[in-house]
Amino acid sequence: MTTVVLVIVLLATAAIVCTGIFVTLRSFRAENRTPVEAKPRHSWSNPHDAATTAALKHYFEGKQCASCGRTIPPVHAGELRPGLLNTNTHEAMTWDAIPAANLSATLASHVPICSNCLTIETLRRQHPELVVDRHRTIENSSH
Ligand SMILES: [Zn+2]
């Protein structure tokens, strides 16, 4: 009698465990079945062809920023790029906005600025109400 009860309990336990495994596996499969939308990898946009990019890199190589006076670091993919500043209008031009056509004329009529100053000039132009000029230099910036 005890053996029969033990076998029934054992079979019931085995059935419950098997049902649990089945339900778990089915939910895993259902989860895998939903299509995963792969987002395109973020790539740094470069509107210029190889020759224009090379010409721009050569132009900025070793140049000093017209705004802060620091040497503009070499241009690497994935990093912030320097830009140009129109000395007449004081309008900043991002790397991407530098036109490939008439490149030499554009480079002649503008001065190079580093990526930091480009960001500052862009902010200054887009949100002049947020910018306060204090004319600090690096040496006395702690004051
Ligand atoms: Zn600068």
C-alpha cells in the first residue's frame, strides 16, 4: 500500500516537474521568436570624400585655434572635429558643413578653430542668452 502511494507521489512530482520544464522552454522559444530590431550602428558621418577629408586633415594639421590659441589636435575618426570661423560674420562652420566645392576659397576666407571653441561658438550663436563673456584666460581661470 505504501509503495503504491509512493509511486503515485513520484509520478505526480515527475509530471509537475516535466510540465514546469515544458512551460519554461516554451516561453523561452516564444521570447526568441519575437524579431529583434537591430538598430544600425552609429557611424560618424563624414559627408566628404577621401580626397576632401585628406585635404581638410592636412589643412588643420598643426594649426593653432584662432579663438583659444591652442594647437588643434590631429583629426581622428570618432572624435570631435575642428571647424572654421568666419572672421567677418563670426559664424562658426562645423567640419560637416565645410563645402567640398570651392574648398580652397572657403579655407582662405575662414580661420581654423578647435572642436571646443567650435562648440562654444555654436552655442553662442544658437543660444546667446546662455553665454556670458568673462574674458578669462587659462592662467587666471581659478579666480
Ligand atoms: Zn580653441
